Amino acid sequence: MEKLGEQASRLVLVIYPFQGHINPMLQLAAIFHSKGYSITIVHPEFNSPNPSNHPQFTFISIPDKLLESKVSLSPGDFMSLVLALNKNCAAPLKQCLKRILDEMHPYERIAGIVYDALMYFAQTVADDLGLPGISMRPTAAAMLLFAVIPHPDQESVFENQLPELQPLQLKQMVAAMSENPTDAMSEVRAAALNATKRSSAMIANTMDFLEEVALSKIKEYSPAPIFTIGPFHKLAPSNSSSLLKEDAYCISWLDKQAPKSVIYASFGSMASLSKQDIVEIAWGLANSEQPFLWVIRPGLVLGSEGTELLPEGFQEKVGERGCIVKWAPQREVLAHDAVGGFWTHCGWNSTLESVSEGVAMLCKPCFGDQFLNMRYICYVWQIGLELDNELERGKIEGAIKRLMVDIEGVEIRNKAMDLKKKAEICLREGGTSYSSLNEFTKRIL
Ligand code: UDP
């Protein structure tokens, strides 16, 4: 990749403090760093990333006053949290940027403020200081239709623009994200739309070939250019930014398993399940007879460690065939030769990580964009199977066998390998993500 010359340019990246947003932002930071930029990461106090994992970046924590705002930090109050962060962090970010500008050497400059799209206040701060604001989109580009189409009837945005993703129910997507979905959602959407209009560019963690239809629609409506430079984690090496400790034991366990035999089950950092779900999943995995690696993170079942909910007789039945950890080094797991399938909640990072490694998916979305991602995986790209309705052990067992053993699964896995090859092409010289990144640094920075 081309590097900068003697210019001393700094990029300031503003984090939205949740795992699925911290990871892509720090990966993007690694990409820009590899292009010669100095990096400052500004983050709220809540869920601070660990600076010692990224010694090449400068980290600045800003007060978020979340305790004073009395916002619940659960996914159920997602929209109120977004609103509180945007209200509370604007003044501290401005002060922090002014300080950086004051203390900077004369030959240095801030090339831009790259902010998570949910931290849209950063665009206003960038405008006030005369700096370019660039919004980073850690979701499928299709979700951007929300941000760029000023449509009074939200329900019909996806329906009109993306027939290939139907049926998609907006109500289902926003349920569980806000106690009062309509009001809070509208407020966030209007503010995000406003920021997008004023931004110099948008960077999306996606690849052109995955979302051709959505991207062409977005380009039609969006006032700001969009640069598709995903998957971020493959463009430059980046250290882990996990908030929970990764359990390396599962890698040595995977080393002992047959190639493509293991189903890896993980539901990301936010999704929550019921006690009964844990029991059904446990018996579904046990009865499938496949080796499995299952992440039960503390809080997966609200207020519980999760593992104490495993049913009696389960451990005896599975023995060494199952490995359960609290948090896995997921990118390494998906790249491991023993992994043949990924049972996922369809978070966008997990989706891209799986696509990049050619791993077929079993999909059980929980909320938000996960339903949209599931439709891409199962019905557009056809590299996964949908697990719909309530979690029930017999259905789980059947779905795992369909994906891991049956002829249907072989076809799905072949398609997943084809997508992996296409993804590799995107990242090479001349590929769409590679070129888009170079274009971004030339035109915007
Ligand atoms: N992840 C991980 N270890 C785990 C589970 C998840 O490192 O045991 C990482 C995963 O690689 C991904 C992120 O956490 O980068 C989850 O993001 P995603 O968008 O998939 O889901 P979210 O957590 O936002 O719902």
C-alpha cells in the first residue's frame, strides 16, 4: 500500500463504547496507521478499550456522565444510551480536540475526525472546528438506507429499496432496542441523517460484491461519498480489542479436532438468552453428535454466569466433544481448520469474519440489524441456514446436522468458500476494498 510522505497527519477516531463497534474502529485505526497516519482514539469512560494492546495509538478518555444520566447500560435501553452519549460527550470532545490543536507542532495537522455513526455529535464538533468529519459504519451498508433516505414512512424504506432482503420487519428489528422504539429511534435517525449530510465521507465495513444493490441505492441518495473498505480486520493486522479476556484454551482444543468438524456457537457481546434457551441449546449441541465450541459469556443470560444453568447429565454426555468458554479469540477460531460451521446471532462483525474465512453459518438473529444480516447470509448469499422460531433442542439438532453433515450443507459450505475467494480478491491490489481505501486517502484526507 502507498504510504504518506513526510506529512505529519493525525486522525482522531471517536469510539461508540460497545464491543461490536470498538473492534471495527480499532481495526480501522490499524489500517490508517499502516498508511502513515498518527492515531488518537477518543472514547467514553464506559467500556474503555485497553491501551496496552495498542501501544502505537494515543488514547484519550472523555467523561460520559452515564451514571448521572441514569441510563441503563443494557441493550434494552439502547436508544436512550445513544442519546445520552451524544448529549454528554459533545463538550468534552470539543475541549479535547482544542487541546490537541493547541499542543500540536506547527508541521502537524488533524486530517479528519472519524466517528462511529452512532456518535453523530462528533460531526457537529468537527464542523465547529473546521475539520472534516467522516462517519464510520460498522453495519451492513444496507442499514445506511435509513441514514440517507429522508422518508417519512420508515417501514417502507427497506421494502421499496431492497426487495431482495424481504420480508424484513422494522418493528422486529427495533424491538428490544428501546422501551419506546418509535420516539427514540426517530430522534436518533433524524440526528444521524443530519450528520451524514454534513460529513465529508462515509466509510463502510463491507465489500462491494456483497451489497451491490444497496450500495447503488445509497450512492443515489447520499450527499457524502461512501468508501467500502471492508473487511477492516483483513486490510491491516490489528491486535485484539476484546473487553473480556479471551480464553486461549479453546485453540488447543480445536487443534485436536478433525478438519471442518466443529460447530462454533457464539452470540456476540450483547444478545441475551433465557435460561430455557441455554438448556435447549445444550441438548441440541449434545444430541447433534458434532464436536462443538460454545461461548457462554457472563450475562448471556441476564444476571447469570450462564454455565451454572447447563442441564444435569449434559457434561457427562458430551465429555471432551464439547468445549465451553466465556469468551473466545473469535477471528482465530473462525480461521481454524477444525471449524466447519458457525452458529451465530448474525452481528455484522461476526458475519464478515465468517465470510472472510469461508465458514457457513447457522443463523439465529436476536435484534436490530441482525435480522437484515441473516437475510443476506441465508437468502442472498446463500451461505447459511435460518434457525427460526423458538429455540428447541430437536430443531437445533436437525439444523446442525443439515449444515455440518447433509448434502445441503456441502453446497452451502462450497458457496461460503467461493465468497471467501471473492473477499480475498477485494483486498488485493486492484480489488475494490484496496482501491477504495487508496481513493479515500487521496480524495478525503
Ligand atoms: N467476539 C470475540 N469473542 C467471542 C465472541 C465475539 O472476539 O467469544 C468478537 C467478534 O469477533 C466480533 C465482536 O466480538 O468482532 C462481536 O461483534 P458483532 O457485530 O458480531 O456482534 P455484537 O457483539 O455487536 O452483537
